Amino acid sequence: MNIFEIYLDKIKSIIVDLNKKGELIIPETLNGINSEIPPAKFDSDISTNVAMVLSKLNKKSPLDLAEKISPIIKENDPLIESITIVKPGFINIKFKPIFWSNFIKEIILNAKTFGINEKEKKLNYLVEFVSANPTGPLHVGHCRGAILGDVISNVLLFNNHKVTKEYYVNDYGNQIINFTKSVYFRIREVKYNETFPSENPDLYPGDYLIDFANNIVTSNKDLNFDKYEDISEKLTALSIEQALLLIKKNLKSLGIKHDSFVSEKKIVQNKEVENVINFLESNNFVYKGKIKAPEGEDNKNWVEREQLLFKSTDFGDDKDRALQKSDGTWTYFASDVAYHKNKVDRKFDYLINILGADHAGYIKRISSSVDALSGTKNKLICKISQLVKLIKDKKPFKMSKRKGDYITVDDLIDEVGKDATRFIMLNRSSDVELDFDFDAVKEKSKDNPLYYVQYCYARISSVFRHLEKDLDKDINIDNYNFEYSDDEIKILKKISEWPKCIDLASSKLEPHRIPIFLYELAAEFHSYWNLGKQFPEKRFINDQKNISQDKLVFLKAIANVIKSGMDIVGVASPSKM
């Protein structure tokens, strides 16, 4: 039950009717008209800008137009208590108490669907996220993007869209050659007690490779590791297998599971790069040309040479992009175009890529290729996961158990747990940097958003335990007419924003709105709960072990929304803390 959509439809219906009577001029589309939450100081429930949108067309001031429309809105709805007009022309609506009684009945009866936009067209999404090179464990830099992709997927699924979570395995190229050699030297170390050539800058130094080496040697006793050349192909496959097992373990510890893994190597081997080049050539999207030296860089050694170029500027990029290197091999971009052709051919409505901060400059070129491949503009949506700064004792914090210059996902989870990692990583818009304060996420106070929300659910659970009732069971609301105080209606008004929160999180792919909303709802509840310290009659838990049905339903509604939101974020809603 989205009250904002319901009343927006009512208002639109009124102005259409006025238009039919010749009393009002309206535009061809009514998309500019909205219903919003008015500022608290106005003591209203819903505000609309309809008068301001229509004023110019009707050659009337917004205030005059609001004066004309407001009485008609009120006449058409017996649940409206009052309407006020606020400069420059907002129409603010306040509902009668019975409206909120009806509202809570509706959301209790439709608990499983409350928040879902039933009117929205249901689409098929492919969400590609993480896609770290299969050369070692996931680090904190991957962590935020992984959670972002997972929760975007969750909120789309909650809104009844179809979603495939995909991991693109970059198992082709020089990094894989260097990775395989690193594993080989670790095998020589554990099998023959040889010294690992740590002075080689191309090799991966992490101690986790010792585990890979031991696992490979133990499981492949028949293999001969005397010569790298003889074993390289087999060892590459075994090394990637070990890396992916570790990555999947890291993802599982974050509560993340992908639906599919797509191999770059298989795309190359299946001639998909050649096929996409043929497709681009047949559509006149490529040509032979030269690329100028990049601006702002040392270009002394730059040699302009004729290359196969994609006409990415025809699709919004700032320059055309190379598809082939001077030695005839394909560029990384060419492989990526082939992968996205693979995506396009699978007939998803939208493709979503979650990219790290270092890939922000890559968006235009890959978006231009998808536009060319699909014939549809804006089919690809890219979301940037910005950097995470770890803070402890108010100072930058670095930790790693396994050598190397990064902090692993396992390090982070060992320190603060999965729930804190997911909730805090999501608690700010992904396009801004995030400070992850280890001390703050361990606090048991309102300064720790996760604790504050979980404690809200735990408090409600404690009331139900006290009454020897099951919070998870449905509540009978037949033949009840609920009455609520101003303090309670304030919370119900907050709950009414939940469908709007979900709608924005889904349509704009901004899942950070959910933990922020949950924190705000929890704050309203804790303030209300604490009234019981001053007014004993307002306490939920008392010696008599009884509570009115309206209070019970009230608590149930709050708990349902908290649980629903926490499930989307992928964290627990504990009944005790």
C-alpha cells in the first residue's frame, strides 16, 4: 500500500476530470506532478506540487490554482481531515486518525507484499559484480562492490523483477600467466624446498599461494612439476580452480552467491571476439585508423600506428577505441565487447555492471559498445563502488594476516562480522568514499546503525516473548477498530514511506536508502519506547502480561518492515541482544 501513489492517482484523476469539464488546462503528460513527504513543521501527511506544475499553462498563480483544486480534493475523500496551502503553492494534506487505522490493517493483511511496486513493469536484469581476477583472495576494495551488487539484486528481486547474479572470470591474459608461474614456484618451494623468487616483481608474493600449492600437489600426485613448460596449461586450470574456490568461500562468508560464472578464456576460445568484430564490421562500426597520444602523459615513446578502431564516438564516447594491438592480438576492450555481446544475446532487459573506483573512466567506452551491439540506448547501467577507508583508534588502519599490501575480506569479517560489514558498507551512497570505523561498528549505541536497528527488532521481540506470543505468526485483526496516539501515528507515517523507499532503491539502483530508512524508523521507535521511562502507562512490558490489540498490531507492523529491510540488506534480525 503506497499511499503516495494512491493519492497521486486520485489527484491526477481530479485534474483530468476538471480538464474534461473545460475548467483546467493540463499538459499531455502528468509526469511532473508528484506527491511527497512534507517537512515535519507543517503537520501534514502528504504534499503535492500539482498547482505549481499547472500554473503557467493555466496563466494563474500557483496559490490561486491551489485554492481552486484543494476543496475538490477534500470533497472527494472522506479520510482527509484538512488541507493547507503553503507558498509557493504546495497543497498539504492531513488525514483523519481512521486513515491510519485502515492503513495498519492493510499492511498487516498484506505483510508479504507491503513495499512492492505492483504497478511497475517487471523486467529481467543481469547484474555483474565483483569479477576480481582469479589470482587470490578478495580484499576490502572488492568487498563494497560485492555487497552493492548483491543488495541491488536483492531489492530488484524483492520488487518481483527477475535477476541473474553473474561473476565474470578474468582468466585470460598476462596476469594469469604470472599467477600460474607464482603457483609453480610455490609448488617447487613446498615439494623441493626451493626458495621462492620474491625479487621477481611480476610474481604474486602472498602466502595464500602456499595453500594453493599444497592443495594441487596433494590432489595431483601423478603430475610432474620438473618443467614449467610441460605443466603450464594443466597448472593454469588447477591454479584458477583454487583461486575461484577461495573467492567463492570469501563471497559465502559475506552471504553472497552468484548464479553464474562466465570465463573470459572460454569467450576467447569460442571465437566470440572474432564473431563480435565481424558483427561490428558488418554494421560499419569499425575502421582502420590511428590514435593520438594520451593527453597529460609522457608521450616520448608513443608511436602512432594504424589499428582497428571501434567508432565509440558515434555512441557518446570521447574518443574511438582500439580493438586490436600492434602484434595482432585483441585488446582487453575487445574481449569485454565480446562478453557484452554474449550478455546482449541472452536477451536481458537491462545489464548492470558494478565497477570499482578505478574503472570509472571505462564506463563511456563499454556503454557505447552495448549501445552499438543492442541497438538500444542506455541498456547498460554502470554503478561505481567508491573507495573504503578503514579507521581504528581514529587513525587509518591496515591489517593483513597473509603478507601483501591489502586487507582481505576474511580479515574484515574476523574483525567485525558479516552483518556489520554488509550494513555499514551499504550505509552510504556507493558513489562517495566510505570511512569504515572499526570502533564505531562495535559500539552498542545509536552511533552504530546496525546495532540500533537490530535492537529495535529485539525490543519488539521481547514484548512478544513477555506475552508468550510468537512474533512470526499472523495476528487476527478481524472486528478490530484500532486507535492510535499522535506518537504512534508519527511512526505509522514513517512506515508509510517504506514503499517509496523500495521504489527509489529499485528504480534508481540506490540500495543505501534501505539501511538509512531502517535507522530512521528505529530512531522513531526507540524514542517512543523510552516514553515508558517517564510515563508508566506507555510501557509495553508490565506485570500483568497484557497489552491492547492495537499496540500488538502496531509493534507487529514495525517488526515486519524492519525484518523485510534487513532481509534485503542480508543481515540478521535477532530476537535477543
